[in-house]
Amino acid sequence: MPLIGAHMSISGGLEHALFRGQQRGCQVIQIFTRNPNRWVSDDLSSEEIVAFHKARTRTSVAPIASHDSYLINLASPSKDLRRKSSVALQDELVRTDRFGIPYVVMHPGVHLGYGEKQGIGRVAASLNRIFEHTPCTGATILLETTAGQGTSLGYRFEHLAEIISRTERNHRLGVCLDTCHIFAAGYDFRDRDSFESLIREFDAVIGLDRLKLIHANDSKKERGSRIDRHEHIGRGRIGEQAFTFWLKSPILDSKPFILETPKGVDASGRDLDMMNLSVLRRLMKE
């Protein structure tokens, strides 16, 4: 059976994300280990690390991934921005390692009009330097599929495959597949045949052994829109049925599924994460 969970807030301290996950019935969670909108992160104290590991033991919730800073862009034509991005990602690898989190999710970046080939080359070159400077960290970087907004890389499986092939220590790379993103990028999986065709294509281009995490999100926008707008499960253009293919596929058995659907409460005051998690659980049983 898949492991299901959601992205959790670290407000009040990282350990609180684990307790929030427990309250919602998560088996796994994704977090930020730092403010995603700042370049500089606060130093980790031994107290923070101990508190996090204690919470992990008390809750039995597994922190499956951290998500890197929104500011990071390894595909940038600016050497200064690539340098700052590399430093920030190295810091994220070290922080994640200290918390015992196995994966760091990373958007490949935006080429800003300089072309996909150049952008992909810059990402791979940056990853080579980052891995050279972090030989002792155990976390795997997961390249996330994107919707393809603007000049974003990663909206085709071929982009991720080329980054992986051009990275020397690519055993430290995997893939995070976002259902909303690939749908907005033009991939279809809303019936059994198209889902199985998608899985075969992913395996042929990248390899299923690289698929480590799935972001389960419906899409507000239509297929091929190249617009990244997440929606509650079953309430968007993808629809409930498509998620049963992902959740029940024997190929994806035991894979972690993380919700990144809108937060808050519904009209009755019910937590929206709990609502979406209950939908996933129901679909797994049907």
C-alpha cells in the first residue's frame, strides 16, 4: 500500500510539523527546514535536532522529504545567483541530513530565455559542484516535474533525464512526480490506458527506479495549460478516478504520496488536509 501524507507547517518549530501530521493521520510528511523565501537560514541548535528526533519517535510519522527554497535557481544565467543557489542547496542537504530526512525536493529551475539546453547544462554543472562539496551527506535530491510556466525546466521527462545523465554522481538524484504539474504540462493519465502509457514512457525516458516520491494534487487548469494551480483531490480537471490508478498501481506500491493541496478549513470547519487525505484513503479501498 502507498504511504500517504501532506506538506506540514513548521510554525513554532520543526518538531510541531510531525505532531500536526499525526493529528491528521499522516504516515509521511514533507516540510521546509527553513524559511523558503530567504537566502540565509538560522543555524540549527542541538536542541532543535533532539526535539525533532524525539517527536519522530513519539508520533511514528516519517519525514520523507524537505522542499528546497523557492529562491534557488541553478539554471539561472547569472553566475551570482547560481552561486547563491548552490550555497543554499548545499546548506539544505546538510540540514536535511541532520534531521535524518532522506529526500530534498528541488525544482530544476528557469532558464530566463537563454534556452532549455543551456539551462539544463547549468543545472547539471551546479549539481556536480554541489555533490563535490557535500560528499558526506546522505540525502537524495529529487528533481520535481513542473507545469512548464514561463521558462521553467522539467515539464518534459526528457529534461530530467538529461540533467541526470549529465550529473556525475547521479546516484544521488531521483525524481518527484507532481500529478498537477505533469497534467498541466500536457501529459494525460485520466483513463487506464493513458495512465499505463504514461508509466511506460516515464520508465523508458527516466527509469522507474528513480521515482521516489509523488505529489498528489488535482489541477485547477486544463491539460496542457502550462499553469501550475493545485486543486483538492477530485475537484479539479484531473478527477478522482485518475488517482485510483496511481494509488492502486502495483508498480507504485509503498511509494510515498504527499498532498500539496490548498490549506485551511471548509465551510463546516473541517481541516482541508484531513478532507483530502480521507479522499485518498477511500480511493485506495474502492
